[in-house]
Amino acid sequence: MLVSIASPGERPKWLRAPAPAGGNYRDLKDLIGRLRLHTVCESAACPNVGECWNHGAATFMILGNVCTRRCGFCAVEKGAPLPVDYDEPNRVAEAVSAMGLRFAVITSVDRDDREDGGAELFALTVRAIRGRVPGCGVEVLTPDFQGRRAAVETVLEAAPDVFNHNTETVPRLYREARPGARYERSLQVLAWAREIAPAAVSKSGLMLGLGETAAEVLAVMRDLRASGVRILTLGQYLSPSPRHLPIARYVAPEEFDELRRAGREMGFSHVESGPLVRSSYHAARAAHEPAGN
């Protein structure tokens, strides 16, 4: 395994994404605003927003844009959550239809204020999309629902094609990076998804550059495979602001390539690995890879 660049310093050229621009980007931004929707692309300051929106792809963020957790890496606003909007699933479906999507990705803020963690709204949104755009594939990127199996079952009863839950980082860094989460809980959620709905593809992802070692990353990858995960995403952590966790290192593209090869050898059906990769990057392509074991 290659050794990562230890000192962040100036951002390397491989991490410089083009600024958002273009007709499709502007049209989609107008549509999102008109329908009063949120996207993780904007709320989490994704570096690929220009590329994805210009290709007609977006990750819709339901249940408002205020999170009940205070993860040290995330740009989404934290605080008292917004009231649940039960018309939101219909507006997401309207946007999917207007964009002509054949594959939609739905995520949410953490809603620890709700007994089901927001699982009901995930299920309603999947069903609304399928009702409005029959045949559209759907990926859900869910929180851990505080380890409630019933919530995972609620989401999967709506039959999403892909069930995604991110482990985000290695166990040693959870206290600092994900203080409201537990590594074992995230693995359990993924294992439940595989058990409850074997036909759905399980997916997870990690950020690199928070101070983890290569051995720790490989150990998490093995744990994910043991939990039934088929699709893996690996990308570079980028600190949203000075108030967030600092970047411990920039990971060279060659190391991402090695991790991709290691993941395929472990049996993942698809590994999206690169500096600018995020959870939903090339989601439709990954979902259509031949299934692993």
C-alpha cells in the first residue's frame, strides 16, 4: 500500500473541481428552488455539484436541511430540526419526473427527534417516485436510525434498488468525527439490510484523510464485505470550514487506485475510489454492476 502525503499544505491539482456553471446547472438550481427542495449537493458543499447537475443528476435531501447530530466533518446545518413536510415526497417525485431521471438518490439529515429516525419519509419518497416515474431506479442513503431494525424494515418495504449507509471513517476516529454514531451500529444496519432484503444492493462509503491508516481502511473494507456490502465508495475528506475537522493528509490518486483493486479482490461488485468521489458519485453506473456474493 502506498504511503499517503502526510502534510496537507496546498490543495493538490487533482482536487480542483471546476466551478458550477452551465445551462443544465442553472435549470436544475431553479427547479430545486421552485419545488422548495434540498440537495445534499448544495447543503454538504459537494465538489462535484457542477459536474453532476450538468449531467442531470442530484441527490435529494429529505426531512429538511437541519441535522440533529454534530458530526465534525459535515457542512450540513446543525440545530433544532424542521417540521416534517409530508408533501415533500411528492415534490421530490415531481423533480425526478421533470429531470427525466432513470435513477434517483434520496438521503436525509439525521432526525433523532423522531421515533423512526425519518424512515417513514424515506419509504413515502421511494413510493412517490415509483408512482410518478415507473421504472425509475432508487437509491436511499440513510442515517443509522439509532440502531432501530424496524426503521430499516420500513425503508426496505418500499423496495429501493440500493440501500446505502455510510460508515464514513475508521472506528478509532468515531468519537471525534461521528460523536452521535457507533461503528458497530452502522455495520449492524448494513447487515440488517442484507438480511431483510437480499435483492437490494447494499452500499457504504468512507472518507480518507482524517488521520486513518491504510491498515485501518482495509480492516473496515473487510468488515463491510462481511456485512454484505456490495458497492463501496472511497473519497478524499475536504474540510468545509475552519470550524470543522482539519485535513490530516491528502491521499494520492495512486493509493485510491490500490484501494480499488483491493476492494475488488475482497469481492465488492463495484468500488468507486478517487479523490473527488462522494457517496452518490456515478450511483446509477455502480448500481448496474453485476452483483457480488
